[in-house]
Amino acid sequence: MMRENIAADDDVNVLIKNQKWKIIVSCFDYWAVISTVERVKLFLFQTKKAWSQKKYRDGVKDKAVLNTYISKSSMLKLKEIAKNHNKNINEIIEAMIEEIVLPREPLKELISLVEKKN
């Protein structure tokens, strides 16, 4: 019997529709009965770890790695800002970058500054 409100990946939905999941669960249950408790716990631990890693990788798929050095005082300030706003450091850096307005072009920017002074 398939529940309509299952929130799962398409692969899982296909298994459920084909009811192959019953075979998988039966095989796992049989294996768990004939195996030692330690092996079952190890298998479940490794499976949970692998699934957690997959979710993490899916979450950072559209992100780029940034490795850089900053002064210790700046890092402390950044950590304090992140803590005060209940955000991660990367979220704070992204918000700061979004707030910066880049000049159109250096020459046009210079001309407009000179015109404002005159």
C-alpha cells in the first residue's frame, strides 16, 4: 500500500510504486537476523554517514570553495557578526558582497566624480 504524502527522492518513489521496496526490506530483515548485532550496527552507521554526506554534497552543489587568509582581528569580528545575526560566516560574507555596489567602469566613474566636483 502506497502512501501519497511520502516526501522522498524519485528513486524511492519508483521502488514504492513497483513494490520492490518489500523485497529490499525483507532482504535486509533476513540479513539482520542472520548477522551479528555489531555488523548490523556498523552497516546502519555507515549507511547513515553515507546518506548524510550525500545530502551535504547535494546542498553545496551550486557553491564554490573559497580559501583565503585574513587577520585574526578581522576573523574575530566576522565571527562576532555571524553570532549576533545567528548566521554562518559564509552567509555573512555573501550578504556583505551583495551590499557592495560595483562601479560601472573606472573611467566613467572617474568622469562622473570630476563632473560632480565642477
